[in-house]
Amino acid sequence: MRAVVFERFGEPAEVREVADPEPSEHGVVVRVEATGLCRSDWHGWVGHDPDITLPHVPGHELAGVVEAVGTRVSGWRPGDRVTVPFVCACGSCAACAAGDQQVCERQAQPGFTHWGSFAQYVALEHADVNLVAMPDELSFGTAAALGCRFATAFRAVVAQGRVAAGEWVAVHGCGGVGLSAVMIAAASGARVVAVDVSPQALDLARKFGAAASVDASRVEDTAAAVRELTGGGAHLSLDALGSPVTCVASVNGLRRRGRHVQVGLLPSSTGSTPVPMARVIGLELEVLGSHGMAAHAYPPMLELVRAGVLRPDLLVTSAIPLDTAPIALAAMGTAPGAGVTVIEPWR
């Protein structure tokens, strides 16, 4: 099969022929019809993820067709249309037993713990726990955006953030996750303030339901701008980008007893990120993390997609062939882009 491979962190990847994967006894091999290009893939490429062993094939949000199944898989057959969360759970640890597969103790992540979906085929573990059946009306490109960005945003806004109608929600960073969060929060009846440095991203955020926006490149204090727009601060704020600057701005933009949800990864040279804890204490703020969404939690989100309440298809702004994926991956560091770029490995 053809796949995107890199031999060294931060150095150009290339498309080459590699061996086809084989399913484990509990796993499947999926023919990848579409896979999203995500900033998390860029973090892995530059060396921010300790789970990656070189040489490596990135890619973790995908949709496709089951090609082969392991001997102990009971719920899936070749030809099934599927997607998958970016966290593939073991199904048997204490976290999984509690229904918290997104923080599985023995999780596997395609594109990180093993070769991923920037390829024509990908192997996935524990298929009966992790695969999600794709509705017939959902395109592969749209489904590819669900496994990381949209599902992650859905759980961050609805489950972790506990969004309520009429609340102010600030979204810092309007890439794929951020725009998904804008759409989901607006559909939940919240008033959304979108924050980004890109006019294009802010235009899309308004298109997807943002009631107000802040161009972070044009104001001295982003948090102060959010507090002014919301009449005292957001009830719920998400850092959907993942940087010390956006994390701090998200916390500082909250009103009393507000909720901050950290969604974007926060790599740093020291391994930690300063958070304004004095404000957290003084205003009794909540600081929460959100790490994807388990496969069993997909049905309510998919029902909203079927009903047209949520439109993840509108987030897909471009589709590219596998041959151009290495250049697009490298560009994520300086120009993450607005919306979702989907790679189609068979083009």
C-alpha cells in the first residue's frame, strides 16, 4: 500500500510503498477512504508525542470500509462502513468498565502508538469496542472529521463543559476543533464568542453560529475583550488551539464560577503550562480537560447530524490526494488553517 512516512521528527515526510497491515485477533483492517489532517498530527511529526516510534505513518481521524477482520471479532464484517474515535480502548481496564474509554489505561491511538491512517489501509485494535457504524447518508469525508475534531468538541462542550442555553461560550482557536465547538455550542442555544487571529476563521465561526468575535491580533488583551462582550465573562470557555497564551486567555475570560475546558494539546519545553490559579481560586472557576469521546457515546451526536441540527459536512473545506499530504502536514505548524482538510488516500 501507499502511505505517508517520516523517518525523523520535523524532517519532510514522503509517500512510499509499505507492507499492507494484517488484523490482530481482536482487530480489523480498514480501507481508508478519507482521513483528516489535524494539528495533533503535526505535534506528532515534530516530536511532541513520546509514543511515536520511527519510522512512522501519521493519521488518526478516519473513515472507511472494513477490509479484513480478526478471528475473535464478532460485530463487524468486511464491507461495513465505519469510523473510529482517535482513542482506541482496550475494553477491559477499570476506566473502560466505568464507560470512560476515552481515558483507557491501555489505549491505542492510530497515528501515535502505531501506524495511522495517512495510508490506503490502517489496522485498528479491539474492533468490537471501538468501531462506529457510519450512517449511509454520511460521506466518508464528513465522517473523517468526527473521530477527533467533531467528537472531541461535542464531548468538550456538552459533557465536560455542561453547556446550557443562554450561556456565553468563548472558543479560543477556530480551527477544526474550535469551529466544531462553535457549531455545537450555538446549536445548544448558547451565545458564542469566537477568538482567533485569522479573519477567515472568524468569518467561518460567524457562519457556524458565533454571535460575536474577537480578532486576537488586533486587541491587547483578548480576555478583557471577551469579558466586555459577554457582560462580565464567559460561563464556559474552551482552549481549542492549545498554547500557553490561549489557555491563559480562556481562564482569564471567565466570569465567576465559570468553566474552562482544555481541548488543545499543550506541549512545552518544561512539560507544564502556567495557569492563573489565583483567579481560579478567587472566582471558584473549574478547570477541566477533555480527551476525545468513546465510541459508545457517538449515537446522540449522530442523531443530531442525521436531523441536520449539526452539520459537520460544512467544516470540510478542502480535500487533497495522498501525494500532497507531506507538504500540508508540515504547513500545519505555521498555518493550521480554518476548517477541515481531508486526505483521500486513493486519489
